Amino acid sequence: MNREVRNTMTLRALIFDVDGTLANTERDGHRPAFNAAFREAGLDWHWDEAFYGTLLNVTGGLERIRH
């Protein structure tokens, strides 16, 4: 981008998000990613939606795995 264009751009919006605020990233993103990682690591683990729902009371991915 050249200097002239960069100097004329105006910020129109700024969006802040926390996981699960704008999209359900916990159920539809993190849980499938955990399950994929478990498979790739050769672990016979699978977190279904009901079980993962109980794990959401535990903060942090590493802490959930320990739970």
C-alpha cells in the first residue's frame, strides 16, 4: 500500500470479542479442534457436546484436559 492511500484511510469500526460472545467458538470451534488433536495424537478421547458443556465450567484448555 502506498503512503498516500494509507494516510487517507479512516477507522470506521473496532470490534472486541471474547470467545463465545459473537460466535459460539467453544462448542463449534474449540471442541472439534480438541477432538481432532486427540485423534492426531492417537488418543481414544472424544468430547461430545454434553460432556464439553460440563467442561466449560473449567477455565482454560489445559485445565480442561487435566479435568
